[in-house]
Amino acid sequence: MTVLDGAIEAHTFAGDARSTDYLDLVVEALDDTDDEQLAGQMDTLVMMGWTEMLHGRYDPALRHLGRGLELSRRTGQSLVLADLFAASAYAYLWLGRLDEAATYAEDALEAASLVSSSEPRSLADVVSAVVLMWRGDFAGALKVCEESLSLAGPAPGARRSAMVGMLGQTLLLNGDPEGCVSKVLEAGGGPDLLGFEAPVRPMWFRLLAVAKLALGDVAAAESWADRAAAAVAPDGPPGRRGFALLARAEVQHARENPAAGATACRAAAEFRAARMPLNEAMARLTAGAALSASGRQAEALAQLEQVKALSIACGAHALSELADHEHHRIAVQSPPPTTGNTQDVKFPNSASSG
């Protein structure tokens, strides 16, 4: 499966539609391989877990990673244990299962420390930082990113790019949108963000739009939203369309465009189809603010009730508090915000690139 493994990784990174064909072939071969044979191909299980996640196939990803964890423990192959834990943490993070994501990230850190492996340690730190952000500990998330990068050193690579990008998110949440833009562009290798895997580029373009809105530069934010839309393949996973639509809605809201509410609701529907509840909640939070600005208070409150339910189910305390704040503002009929640099648009993406 080595040749196919390489083809899958290359085509997925580049956004080539052929990656799904290769992925299906490897899954078929993998599922037909018995444990004795597979014990010598543990790297394939790690690669499959990451690739299936990038294609939005979370259940198969967790199934293959779980098989790898079982084989690793049974055969004593501790070198890949940290990678398997880190990949599992990402899968649970995308699914909004923050407690499980945090637990697997801790397991990955422990396993990485036993074999002095820096890549899974860095990836586990990214998950840990995201969990802290969703729970409202923005300063703690920033500290995790800074400490992780100091340990990783200046060596380039996809894993370091993920952490540098995450540092950008934490800088935004800690009041430094300019720092956010700088770090995301550094991580992505320039404005085309080719340093990130194609499936997650819409997410990063959306983050750049959010940062520009926080700086009051709506025109630049719209340009990044356009890039997010251009990075979405028509037949790609719905989560990618969700990020592009959310970026568009946030720009529309900043321009006081009454279409913002409907656009945000479309983004929420895409995230729901992709089984990404944290991002669905973020889209509904934007929808609530936009609908309220258009005088549609009842619809806005209904969106916020869904935000509350989703955030409680995921354990995203900070998001729940934002929903309460917005709900109270609408209920007392205080003047709606007229710019895009409000609390809701500053909240992080649910996960970083792997």
C-alpha cells in the first residue's frame, strides 16, 4: 500500500479530487488485511486516520485509529502510539467532543515523552490549545502555543505550520488581530496558504477574514472571504463550504447586508451535515446577531437557543457564555452591533490543520 499511501497524501494536500478514489482503494485493502500483516504497516493506519479526517470521514478515521491503538498496545510498537493518540484527539475535536479530545491529547503527550517524538507532541499541543479556547481560557491557549513552539524550534514542517497557525488564532482571541494575520500567513507560506492542506484552507482563509474584520478593514476581509469560496471544491465535504459561507456572512453582517442572516444559516446547515457542532454553533451565533440587526428578533433568539444547546453538549463554556450575552442583548432590545469586529466573529475555528 506504500505507493497508494503516497498518492493519497499528495492528492489530498493539493486538493485533487482523485484523492477520494485512492482513499477508497486503500480502505478496501486495509480492511481486508489481517492484524498480523497490518502490524508491520502501522504508519498506514496513522496516515489513513489523518486523511479520512481531512475528507470528513470521522467514524472510519476513528475505527482505523482505534485498530491501530489496539495493535500498538498488543505488539508493543510504542513509536506510533503518540501519533495514533494525536490523530484520535483531532477526530474527537472536529466532532465537538472536547472531553475526549483533551483526554487523547494528554495520552499523546505522555506517549510522545516516552519516545522523544516532537511531531505528535506538537499536534497534541494544538488540540490542547483549541480545547482551552473553546472553554474560554484564551491566555492558557496562548501559553500552550508559545511553549510548544519554543520546544519545537525553528525547523519548518507541516506540524510546525499547524502550531504557528494556532498561535495566530490565540493572538486574535487575546486582542492582537495583526499578530494573527502575520502568523497565519507565515504558517501558510504566503497569501495562497499552500503550506496548509487544501481541505482546511477555507478554514484558515475565514480566520484571516475574521482578523481583518477585527481591524475594521472590511474590504480586506471580503477579499479573504472570496479566497475561502474559491478554495472550495463543488463536490467537496460540506464543512469546507461551511467555512466559506460563514466568512461571507460575517462580511455581510459588517456591511449591514440583510442577507447575512440567511447566509449564516446556510453555513450552519453545511456544518451540521458535516457533523461539526462547534462550527455549526458559531454560524448560528453569527446568524442570531445578523437576524437581530435586521429586526427579526424571534428568529434570532431561536438561533441562539440552538447555539446554547450545541455548546452545552460539547462542553464549550465560552461559546455558551457568548450565546447568553447575545440572547440578553436581543431580549432587552439594545441596539445591535453595526460592525463585524464583535465577540462572536473573533471566536476560533474548531480545529487546526493536521
